[in-house]
Amino acid sequence: NMSKVDPAFNGAGKKAGTIETWRVESLKLAKLDANLAKAGKFHVGDSYIVLNTYAPKSNPTKLAWNIHFWIGSESSTDEAGIAAYKSVELDDFLGGGAVQYREVQGHESATFMSIFKSNSGGIEYLPGGVSSGFRKVEKDVYPTRLLHLKGKRTVRVNEVPVAIQSLNKGDVFILDNGLTIYILEGPLANKMEKKKGIEVASAIDSDQRGGRAKLVFLADDPKYKAFWDFFGGYRDPNTLPEGESDDAVAVQAVQRKLFRISDENSGAVQFLPVAEAAGGKLSRDMLHSGDVFLVHGDGKVYLWVGKQASLNEKKEATKRAVSYISDPSNGLNAATPIERVSEGHETTSFVSEFSHWASAAAEKGPAKASSDSAAVDLQALLYRKKLEDVPVDDGSGKLTVWVVVNFKKELVPQDKWGTFYSGDSYILLYSYKNPKGVEMHIIYFWLGVDSSVDEQGAAALLAMQLDDSMGGKPVQVRVPQGKEPAHFRQLFKGKMVLLQGGYESGFSKGAGGMSTLPSTALFQVKGSSLLNTVAAQLPAAACLATSLNSADCFLLVTPSSVFCWQGSGSTQSEQTVSAAVAAQLAGTYNNTGGRLVVPVTEGSEPAEFWAGLGGQGTYPSRKEEGVARNARLFCASTNTGTFKVEEVDDFDQSDLNDEDVFLLDAYSTVFVWVGSQATAEEKKKALECAQQFIEMAQDGRPSDGSVVRITAGNEPPMFTSHFLAWDSEYTQKRVFQDPYQAKLDAEKARKAAQAAKEEPAPSTTSSATAAVASVAPGSVVLTLEQLKAGSVAGLDLSRKEEYLDDAAFVGVFGMKKDEFAKLPKWKKDDAKKKAGLF
């Protein structure tokens, strides 16, 4: 009923991929424009509501929402209360299925931070609030301020006092002095803090100072006097305090408690304790649809809203949660987050607080109870069921497919549908009728793992243009290679093939634009059902017998044949799809036909098969008789401040984040994959979890199963065989470039180019003067006295020291010229100042 909804919410939550933000102004909501909404900048004196609308992968035709109400440290109680109340109103407007989060400045949830990590690299706290936001601004007069940048994966920017006590050696600081902006990187600052420092300083210069500010990098001159004068004189950064850990979040294990918020008995809303079960164990049957429940969980308070909860119960719930947190007897920090979920829309983190949820664990039989009350509930992970990815229909609707070529859509012939090149991006329009007979549309834009950034950007833009041309009716779904939803794969009736190569970037076209495939190629066919089984070409370097494994099917394409090899442990789905794709490749691979399809059973391979793979070799054989078992991948990380293990559904090689540790449960073996930038805590606890995982499992596996630790870049075949089309060069293709150095180089180049444009043209001089003005170093030898006196015209004043002869140079600087050249710039400048040559 729109008459009961704040007009500020009109049109909210209608489009997936949008971020909408409202600020409480004069006790009313004011919606921010689209750019400010996703900028991640919040005034500490205000309260905000942030709505993130997205399409869940499990059902891309539907919308889902996260509502965050953010409370600044200086925001009034009234403003915070309005933000909380209006969040409930917004949830009701959206149908009651949103997840609500209470966010307190400095203690934001990982879900909230992730919104702004992708859009702006982090969040920034701004001083004051809306009431102090209007003041007279004098030209080129700016208050001096010190910004503190801290965080490992998502960086926070906070204003702190301009005092030496604010500095430390573990973080990055920006001293904004108007038309001069100083950047100090502590010796122990991480790369993401340094990268964010360049971004923030550059944004201040370009957005607020019109590009006129001078950026001073203390890395070039650590003793820069003008900077240190603000702090009472120079201080060696190495002697500064270390500062808090970037991962530091104090989380204590708690006895989980459950409370009922109900007006059932007296009409007045009551807050009633339900249970504090032995060991703090909660179960789903403690919750009832007619009420709201508060769960005191591990480092967080949850509100669960039953489907039949009354309006008063819903309105009162958040107030009761805040009061509960504020009560010192409950042992919670005032900044403890609140997460509000509705019945039927529970989050994974909420469900993990319950030792028994639905009947998944009961159906499997009892498991050993863990005495560990830490955040990781291994029992819940063991018996977790993946959310079912149900297609919206049977795929019999109308389909059109385009490939992005030269930044334009080019139609793909129907006989090529289902064939995707990893170097390209595609757009698919699918139309169908829902059960009510209404025509519906889905726009998928598929991004190949090797497609260029410009092609991926063009695909997104073209998908948006197609959406606009249809009146905004379609649902847009971004589909990275390897993350295709079931409905997408179903469109190709078991004949989806992923090929290497593709069209070259629109910036550089070769003959015909399409790369040529090798004459001999190996394809892996992997999946657990006809809906998710695909054939993927392995890199040319992996066309070897060692790439085979007995749990899958493989296709070897040669100029004359397609060998259809069935591993002894392959599934019926893999065998069916491999036969269909083999017939397809026989007539289409490399645009040539005439190949013979040759079925091959593992152990009965003809000599021609091994010849095509360069000879026989050893490969993993891991058949489990009578049981089809799929490996499961879990991410073990401390990126939220506490150690957590979460399952990665539909995983592929790209999910292995180099900053974390991953557990690959392959039934008889649990692999612990260690990223090169993983923390010591992640490494230690992941190994412990892997061993406990095996001990607690009651699914027929041996209790003494092995735990194998491997490091990134050194994966053995028994590990890589669980991934579709593993690419041993994947990491090298995506070599990490220090984001700080990239930003630093780009910013210095921008400022240099700007300075060159603003530099006045040189005045006209005589040819004699011009001739004198080019005395290059090395063309003449001068004494130290001549250089100091400046008696010789036309010298390169930035390289005075190079006019000295070798003996004089050593006498002045105490080292040879080549040794001096290797010094950092600030050390060179310091030595030249002391010698009087700066």
C-alpha cells in the first residue's frame, strides 16, 4: 500500500545491480543521487539507509535485497531510530523478504563493506553531518585535516587529529593542506592501503581542488620538512607505534541465547527468554511463525521475523535488539551488529548459529558434537545442502545469441549455439512465457575468462542497451565463465562446449579476427547432471596423458578422429554429454569435418589415442565403486576479523583467492590449498579444521583419511583433477601488479602531463644562447666550486653532480657514480643538499 510508504522509497529496489542510499535529514529521508549512493562516503554525524538490490544466482529472474541502516558515531538517537524504523518500512514495501543489517561506524559488516569494495575501493568517513554541511566557503582556503587509511581487503578512511599521536607505521596517512596533499605510507602498510591512499589523494585533488593541488609522496623524501612541521618536527617512521592489526576484531565465544518478541498474551509486546540450551545449541523447531525471535549469536545479534508476526512485533523488534545490546549484563559491545532476516529468507550466517536446521543433519544420522564453541561449525558445514539451482523453465523458449566483435553485437548462427570461446564475450536474449502466460525475458551476458576488459565492458554496455530497447522489462544476468546457472547451460541441451581462443580485441584484428585452434586438442567433460555437465578444452600445453583422470570423460580431437574416452568412474551424465559433443566436434572443430568418432574405454586405449597425447603417462585414478562423489570446496579466511570457513558452490579455478586458504574435500583426502598471501592464523586453523572435518564425518569415509597441504602454483594432478579444465598458467596470465605502484605511476604521470600543459612557452633566445643552453653532463668537466658558484650557463641543474670527474665525485659523495645512481631519489637529493649541489 503506497499510501503507507514513505514517498522517498518510490521506485526503490526495482533493478538488480543498483545501490540506493537515503540520508536522514531533519528527521526525514532524502535520497542521494546515484553516484553518491555508491561512493561509500558517510558523514559521522548522520544516519543512512543503503539498499543493495541483486539477482541471486540460484534464481536470476527474481530480485533479492539487503537493507543496511548505518549509524555515524556522532549521529543523534532520533536519527538512528528513524533509520532503523524506516528500514523496516522499506522491507515491508519490498514484500518482507529483505535481509536487514544494523551498521555502526567502524564496525560495519563484511556484507556492507563488500558493496563499496567493488564500487569505490572502500568507505570514507566525513566529518560533521547534514546540519553542519552548509557553510560559507572561501576560495583556496581549506581546513587542514589528517586522514587515516586502514584495512586489509577493504580500506576504511577516517579523519583523525593532526597530531603525532595519530600516526603509526602500519597504515597510510594523508595530510590534506589545501593545495598541497601529503601521502605518508608507514613502513608496514599493506598494498591495499597504499593503493587507496593514491585514490583518495587523487580524488581530493581532481574533485575538490580542480587538479591544482601538489601531491607530495613522503616515500620520495621521508624527511620532507613542510609535512613534519605539522607534527612538531621530523620523526623516523620506523620509530612510530605499530598500530592495530588490520584483521583485529575482538570476537569472543558466547553461549547462544534465544528470546521471543511477542504480543500474543497481553497485547503488549514482551521480551521473553526461550532457551539457553546445553552448550548454547539451538534448533529450528524453537522458532515459530507467529512471533519475532532474537538470537544472541557469535559476535552478532539476529532478529528472525516469522511470516505471521504482527506489525507491532516487527516495529518493536529492532528497538528491543538495541536495548539488549546496550545492557552491560549481556556482555556485548555497543557496536555489535544486528542482522534481521525473514522466515524463508534466512542467511547462511544465521542458519550456522543453529546446530539443527530443517532435517538435513537428521536424515544423515548423528554426528559427533564438537566441544569447540568457535565461529566454525564443522557439523553444519558437513551436512549443508547446496541451494538448488532450479531453472525458470525447460529451455524451450526463443533464444538469440550474439558475440561481441569490434564492440558490436554480431549474430551467432544457430548451429554454433552452445560453443563459447574463452577469449570472447557473448550476449544471449531468452524469451519465454510464465505460468500465467505473460512473456518474460532474460538477458545473459557471458564473459570468457580470457576476454579483454574492453570486451567485457562492451558486453555489459550492449546488454544494457538491449534492456533499454525493450523498455527495461528483461532481467539482466552477468555470467562469468565457469559460473553459469543451470538454466543457462540447459539452453544448449547437453552440448555446451568451451573452446580456447576467440576473436582478438576490438583494438587489434587479425585475418578474419578469429584465432586458429590447434589441430590436436583435449577436452574434459565434467558434471554431476545433464544440467551442469559441459565440455571444456584444456590449454594446448595440457594436451597430455597426465591431464586425464578416471572420474571424468575426455575427448581427444585429431585431424582424422575424435576419441571419446570414458573414465571408469565417470557419471552417466558425463558419458551422455561426451558422446553428443564428440559427434558435434567431429564435424565442426576448426571449421572442418570428416572426423571419425571412436569410443574408448579406460584401460582399452588404442595406440593412436596415446600418440595424440604424446605417449602414455600417469594420471589420477580415484574411482569410488557404486557412489558418485563430488568434491566440495571451502574458503578458510580471516577477512571479517575472525576465522570462518564457508563453502564455495559450483567452484572453479578462479575461486582460489591467493589471500586465503581453501579446503578441498575429495572424500578420502582433504586438500589444504594455501595462497601465497594467506595469514599465519589461516594456515594453522585450516589444517586443524581439515583434520576435524575427517574425524567428524559419518558418511562412510575412513576416519584416518589423509590431509594433504599444497601451496599455490604447486598443485599436483590429484588436486587439479577436481577442477574443470585446470590451467597451469592461469596465475602467470594474471600476474599480480602492485596496485599501489600502478596507481602511483599513473598519478605521477597525470600530474607531470598537467604541469607540462600549464608550463609557459619558452621565450625566444638567440642561437648563441641556445647553443650554450645545452651543455650535457659528460661533455665538460667542472670543479665543485664552479658548480656551487653557478658560473657556467646552460647546465642541467638537476644533474649537477654528473659534471664532476670521477675522483672529485668520490671525494664529495664517498662513493662511485654507478653506486650513487642506485640510491633512491630521496637519498640522492639529501646527499646533493649536503654537498651544495641541489
